[in-house]
Amino acid sequence: MKNVKTLALAATAVAAMSGNAFAADRSDLHGSDYKWMQFNYMYALKEKPRSPEAHSGHDYLEMEFGGRSGIFDLYGYVDLFNPSERDSSDKSNSDKMFMKFAPRVSIDALTGKDLSFGPVKEVYFSTLFNWGGGHGDFNPNASFWGVGADVEIPWLGKTGMNLYGLYDLNKKDWNGYQFSANWFKPFYFFDNKSFLSFQGYIDYQFGADDEYHGNSQATNGGATFLGLYWHSDRFALGYGLKAFKDVYLIADSDGFESSGISHYFSATYKF
């Protein structure tokens, strides 16, 4: 795939479907602004992709943040791997950091119109950036450009959904698409106002070239994270199961695992 015509058509279709929508009240553009930040101490068991000979797991520190300001919606995090420099970590002698940065621009807020229809509550121009290093020739520096929406799903509630075209920052070329979805669902509340939540995401790449700049790769793949967390005002504890399938379009092999199950444990402090 060498262009993003499908995404352009999708954006046109969204605009056409919403052309007769009533204008929303945007007189106070920053009336619903908010921001949040938290620090997570994480431990991952057999995170993919990985060499089968690597140690079983690693710890890392994560600064996670997000919010809304006017037309902008933002989510991101920065990971610092193996902070204590333990030789027993599977991140020993590998790159120290990875960053995800996902700004979206609300088309509703930008145009001053209510573009909602059915379960779709708000429409966005969506971007996503991954920066970091990895194992051998693997380097997941990539950018994603497309359209998105907040969609109301039965029981799950508001779910962020995005369809992107992938632009490889290393190769300076387009290569396939990605569908992403993320959710946060509180489902059980305790008397002290703490609660349990089901939270997670799906990242699925597809439509990629099987031979890309001389290197063979999978044409589709991705990851799904399913987490169960306890939250209070200042703290959170959680467990997540993550399923990988040819993640980052790396074909799974005996010499380098890119498919399988990993487990994540976290302790959080909220600012």
C-alpha cells in the first residue's frame, strides 16, 4: 500500500453523513478541558517481540498522561526500561526508552458543528507516533495518520476508535493501515468510592506489503490488551493479559517470537 486514499474517502464519507447535523454549542471551547498524569511501576512477563533465549521478564517505569484542551485530545506515555540495570532483565543491554504520543483534533470543535450520528459521539482527525528502539533490525519508529471517533458501545461505554495509514519514519514510506480501539469501563464500586475497571485496547495492522524495502514481513498483525484494575483517588493496582499476533508486522518464528501471550502487573500513583 503506497497511499492513503481509503482514509481520505472515509473522511469524506463522515463529512457527508454529518452534513445536516445541528450545530453544537461551542461558545465555551475550553469549558470541558481536563488533564491527568500518573506514574506506573510495571512488570512484564515474556513481552513480545523477543528472542526465546531472553530472560522471562522486565520491570519498567511509565509516565502516562492525557487530557483535552479545546480542539485537542491527547494521550501518551514514556517508558523507561530496566531502571535498576539488572542483568536478569530481558531488557538488559537493550534500548532504554519507548514513547507513544497520540494527539487527535476534534473536527466537531474545529468546525463548530455537532457531527454525531447514531453511536458516534465525536469525530476526529487522528494521529499516533511511536518512538523507540528494539532488538537487532527491529525499530518501531512509526507515525499513523487518519480519522477517528468516540463511539458509544453497549455496556463498555465511550470507546475511542481510529483508522490510520502507517507512515514508516525510518523508511520514509507508507505501508498499510492500523485500526485501534481503547476503552475504560468502571464496573464495580466499593463503599469507600474505590472501584474496579475493565480497561484495554486493540491495535491491529493490515494491508501491509509482504516485501517492504527488500525485507519480508507479515501483512497483518497486532496486539490486544485486557486489563482488570482497582482504582482509588490516588492509587491503582492492576493485571493485564496481552495477546500478540505478528506484532509490528514481524512474522513469528522459532528464532524470534512475535506472537503469544504476555502478562503485565502494575502499581500506580496518580497526580
